[in-house]
Amino acid sequence: MTLTWNESARDGYARAGTLKTAHGDVPTPTFMPVGTAATVKGMTADAVRATGAGIVLGNTYHLMLRPGADRVASFGGLHKIMDWPGPILTDSGGFQVMSLAGLRKLDADGVTFQSHLDGSKHRLTPAISVQIQHKLDATITMVLDECPPFPVTEEQAKSSMEMSMRWAGLSREAFVPRDGYGLFGIVQGSVFPDLRRRSIDALMEIGFEGYALGGLAVGEGQEMMFAMIEATWDHMPADKPRYLMGVGTPDDLLGSIARGIDMFDCVMPTRAGRTGRAFTSRGILNLRNARFADDGKPLDPGCTCLGCQRHVRGYLHHLFRAEEMLGPMLLTWHNLTYYQTLVAGARAAILEGRLDAYSAAVRARWAEGDHDE
């Protein structure tokens, strides 16, 4: 049995379902905390679990450089070393390599690049990327693709998409099928609907356990991102999970869930937590601001995270002003809890056929802003 996704309910285009894997089941829609280097920054595995997360993400590029895929395998794989027995998805490393600019050389078969750590040379091909992810014991492996920059011409996007589709085929050939594991294809084509539909057709001909939308959230703006989701929705397999890569803000998540997306990942909640920004039911708060110095209220009433349950805003403000590690840790915990609560709420709303009302109520609270109760 390969990895599967089963639909439980639909509300418009939005879907609630269950991703069934070798490492457990995950209710969708779901948000995956980013554990780039085999850790979600500032969080223990127990803390990540406490947020409600059911699946996390690791990164091939960073892990192949250090500690190395063979070393991870010798320790028992990512699940073992991370203390995360649940599902793990690994990015193929393509996005990171493509962002190296002058440190990489692209060809038809893959990419040769210099490590950003020490300048050492490495080679990444579709087969090598899949083999590395196998050694990491990724539950979900991603194909190697090229993520074109934005803006890009239609001809450049076409050439890039066609190469990514060739690489997708090579990734499929290199993947070793195992019960409860899967390989996801990545739809490319920038902001050109016809190219994206052609990409989907090519991926479906190859056949994958899930399909991701790549090359979005790279500067095209939310309106265009939503337009690309809408342009491809009816062309994607209805019985496979749909993953929007690298997205996004809470509003991005609500809008994308309404358009049929099942899976998300983004560094935004963890990165924001490390810099003092909190995502709350009343919008984004900057805990570094002086107005919080004497604030004795919890950060977000009703939130179940450790920071909200046991501490007040004034203390969180103090931690950031004093540059104490606990501040980023508590705010990261809070932000991930907020994201998990948001998608869990969306799932419950889909099951009850009230997603529009749920999203409207959430957005209305954001618009009210933060004020004294």
C-alpha cells in the first residue's frame, strides 16, 4: 500500500480528508512546521507535538551538507534522531540550490553547486536527490525541480517547466516504493495557466502519490497566487493530496484552503516568533513594542500554548528586550499553535459545511485589532 489520501467532506472547493502514511495518519488541511536542519528552531519534538502538528518538513540541501545523509541513516534516519515518529516530508533541495545564484551551474541532467558553508562542490540530480531522501527515511519525498524566478518570461517559464517535468520522470524512476511512503510531483509554470495545466498533464502521465504547486509565493502577490490555484484546480486528480509549497500568512492559508489546498509549509510562523512578532486572533502583534511593557494580559486569550497559559505580554516583551532565548522559544511555540488551531478550525468548518462563515469570522477579528477586553 502506498501513501494515500481519503476525502471526508467537501465545502465548495475546500476539502477535509486524511493523509494515510507509514508513520501515521494526518487530518487535512494541515500545516507542516519547517524543520530545515532536522529541527524546528527553538522547539523540542514534544513542544512541536503540543502545538497540534502531525507532520513536519526537513530539507535535502541542508541535510546533505551537514550532518550528511549517510550519517543520518547510520543514526536511524530523521524519525529517530528528531524524536519524531510521525510523518516527515523532505523538500528536494531544488529551491535552495536554485537560489545560490553564482554558486551553481545548471544543466539538463541536474545542477552542480558550491556549498554556502565552505565552498565545497556538490552534484544534485533527480536520482541523487531521491536517493538522499531515501537515506533520510522521508515519508514523503519531493521530486527535484527548478523553481524559476519571478518575474520570468513565458518562454523561460516554458523551458524551465519542461526540464522540471523531465526531472520528475527521472525522480519517479529512482524512487523505491514502500508501504505507506510516497513521492510527490511538483507543478511548475510560473504565472502562466496554460503552462501549469501542461505541467499537471505531464505529472499525471508519470503518476504520483500527491501533487504540489511550486513556484508560487515568490513575489507574484496573493491575487495572482490564488488565480494560479483556481486555474489548476479542475485539472488536478481529485483523489490525491494537494500541497502548496512555501505558503504562507494566515490569510493565505484560509484563501488557499477555500480553493482546495490540503497541505502547507512555511517558515513564517517560526521566523516571526524569533523576531518578536506574534500571530494572534486579533492580528499580528510586535512584542518588542514599548506598549507591551506593562501589559499583564495573556498574549492571546483562549490560546493553549505555554506562553499564553503561563505568562503575560509584559514578560514576553521583557524577554525580547533582554535578548533572552526563552522569548523566541515561547513565541515560536505560540505562532505554531496559532497556525495549527487555524487549520484545525478550517477542517472542522469544512466538515460542517460552514467554511465561509468560519473564515469571515476569523478575518473580522483580525480587522478589529488588539484592544483591551
